[in-house]
Amino acid sequence: MDKVIPENEINSPDAPVLDGYLLKDSLEHQNITGFITPWLNKKNPFTLFYKGSLFVGFMIIGGLAGYFLTSEVMSISTILFHFFGGVFLSFFLIPLHEWLHGIGYRIAGAKNIEYKAVWKQFVFYALADKFVTDYKSFRLVAMMPFVCITTLFIFLIFILPGQWIILLSSVLVSHAGFCVGDFVLLGYMYEHRDEGILTLDVLEHEKSYFYVKNKN
């Protein structure tokens, strides 16, 4: 099956037909949170890892804050300044985050990459217009920003002076929090991986479609 859907097949508001596959779900790009919120409560390796990483991250920050306070290395005001400063700085990672999604799509073979925002939900996303993505490729696309940015900041934590560790850890955990959609959608794909799940973004429809193999 071709991984790029021809333009003449995207000629109606209806989901494109993929030979040998049945439409399972669709995601409206203007209501991404409405799609991912119910799936956040599903228990699969990706949603559990997401929640676990946030829990561990906050525990580490809390432990560091307690250590710095009791050892009088930092005052409570300095710790709070660094923590909320990290949260603020994490927003500047959004363009890099989405660009890394685009790199993942290009590695998977996509050519037409678009970057969009739903400002009323403060949601940002990359899509590969009319490109069919399987579970393995989607895993690469979804995990690319988390893996690259997490690796970068762990490296910075180890090479920069210790007084920056609260700020850097705060950026790291905040960015992990921003990855909620990546982990939830990847968890969705994981749940249906044995059904040969595919996903397809269609820019004109402002939707992403999910397909599973037709077993008949």
C-alpha cells in the first residue's frame, strides 16, 4: 500500500478509503484534548510511563528543594524562583518540540509536514498531510521530542553548576508534562497494534483518521 494518499482521493469531507482497512476512529484537530482526555486514564506502558516520569520528576525536585533548604544552600524564594522560571522557560521549547516531530515524520518518509496550533486549547501539533503512518513509525514520531529534549537537559544537569539543577529539572519535568498528547496517542496506537493500526492526517479535513485491518 502506498504511504502517501493521492490528491484526487481527498475529495470529500469523508475519511479516505484504505484498501484492506476499516476506519476505527477520527480525531478532530480543533478538539484534540477531547480525544486524548479519556485515553489518559487507560493503563498501557506509555500512559503509565508518562505518569510515572512526572511523579519521579516532582519527587526529585522536592527532594532537591528539601536538601538545599536544610543545608542552607538556597532560600525558599530562590528555589521557587528557579522552579517557576523553569516552567516559564519550558514554553520556549515548544517550537523545538514540534520541529522534532517533523524530523521524525521525515525519517519515516513523509514530505508534506505542517505545524499547527489550537490557541483556545493551547495545543500545538505537527502533521504529515496525506501520509499513512503505522505503529512503528508513529512511535518514532511521538517519542522524538521527549527523548531528544530529555537527553539534552539531563546532560546539562550533569555539566552545569549545581545551583542550576532546580531550574533545569523544572524545565525537564514541565516539558515532560507537555508531552501528554504524544504519550496518550502512542498509547492508543499501542492498544490497537495487533490490529495493524494505521493513522492518516488530512489537512483539508482538519482531522486524523485511524484504521485497522479488515479481517474479512
